[in-house]
Amino acid sequence: MKLIPIATGLMAITLLTACGGEMAKKGSAETMAESSAMNNNDLYEVHHEGRIYIFDDRDVYEDFLTVGETSFRKVRIGAGPKGETLVFGLTNEDKKKMSGIASVDMYDGSLEASEDFYGEMRAEGRIYVFGSLEEMNTARVVGEVPLRYTEIGAGPKGETVVYALNSSNKKVRPDAMIAKFHKMNDMK
């Protein structure tokens, strides 16, 4: 009688292994569709009054910037890099999930960002713009962007905008990043 559950378990492992092998063979179109379903192409962050608000949805982020609150949230008290409370702003679809939330998974490091990643962090009256999740994570922990291109007063409300650079692009004006920031913030 006890052999049946073990045999069932072995069959399940075998099926999962077989399915995993098939997933590795998917073409690039299917991979791109999965990437958009994972919602790992953007991340937004606001540091405000000892809390870090994190969003993976542009509309929820913009609502937060207007109202100062988010309707649905997942909260981790004292879990920030300097003991801040983390508040993950959730969409209506995400509010019932216990896992599989892009902002939480990217913050925790269990979901990699897509190649066309765009990140925006608002802290201390500045807007930081990132082209990689790694640079955004580093800035969150360190509190600054070591390699940067800065435009004073260039934000939608006159904020200073800081574009995060890296060793490969530190000597070039980040025109593509600037254009994307303007597009994302409805600026000309």
C-alpha cells in the first residue's frame, strides 16, 4: 500500500523532468511572450517617510505618485536595506497571489530582469533612471549611483534626474535612456 504513493511521486518527478526539457527547447517568440507575462521589464521605487514603495505596474506607480497611497499592497516591516518598511504596490490581479508577483520576485532576486529593463527610483527629491536591475539594487543598498549622468531640473516637476551608467557607457551621454525616461513620463 505504501508503494503506490512512492510510485506516484516518481511518475510526477519523471513528468516534471520531461516537461522541463521541453521548456528549454522553446523558440524565441515563445520566450518573449513568457517574458512579458512575467512583467520583468520595469520596476519603480519611491523612498518616502522611512518606507520603500515598489511597483511592477506603471499605472499603479503613477496612481501612487498622484494619491500617495496604493489600494493593494504587500508589506514587509523592517525588511529594507536600512531597516525600512517595504511596501509592494499590487495590481488588482496580484492582490490574491501568494507568489509570482514580479516586483517581489525581482526584489528578492528570484526573477531576473528582461534585457530591455527600465527602472525608476524616486528618492530625496531626485529621480534615478536605470537600464539594469543590478544597478538599481546597488543604488538601493549604497544610497547613490557611482557612475551617472545628471540633469538638474529635468524631471516632470523640476526634479533632478540621475541616469545610472556603468563602466561600458560611462563616457557617453545616455541619449536612449533619456528618451525612454521622457517617453515614460509623457515629456517632450
